[in-house]
Amino acid sequence: MTKAGERLIGAALEALAIAKGEVKAANTFIPTDINVRDIRHATKLTQEDFAAAFGFTVQQIKDWEQRRSRPIGGVRAYLMLIGSRPEQMLGLIEAVRQDSSARIAS
């Protein structure tokens, strides 16, 4: 397994521990207003490619960028991660896809 995959599994285990109440979640500030267009531009992806890469619909991206709606809940945190480390997030997503494909094939 890749280091990225190990980190993702570690994060999932940490989330499970938080959900079970075994570990207290860190307080993180998540702004209510996020500029999705700027985040997408940081990835150098089209709306279609950004949506496909990160699990959104193209309509969600359009609505967020044109301010007809805004991301809610954990989606804002996910977008913040994408915006702060676009190349690393693309790499993590690709690593997870490859790990999933390898597990399905075996």
C-alpha cells in the first residue's frame, strides 16, 4: 500500500474513533463562505474534470461558483483541503482509486 493510502486509512480510523467517542475531535474553523472557483482554478481543472476528480456533480460546481447555492457541512472542509493542497489531494484521490481497483481485481 502507498504512503497516501496508509494516511487515508489512518484518517478513517481516527474518524471512527471520534465517532465512537474514544477520541475528542479537534476544533477546526470552517468558514461559511468558500470561493469554489478559486479552489478549482488552483487545481487547473475544468468544472467537469474537477467534479469528476473529487466526487461532485457538474451542476453543484456551477451552482457554487455562480453563488446560487453554497457547499454545506463537511463539503466545505473537503473543499478547504483541496484548495490548500490541490496537487496532493489529486494524488490522494488517484492513490485511493488505484487501491480500490487493485482490491476489486484481486
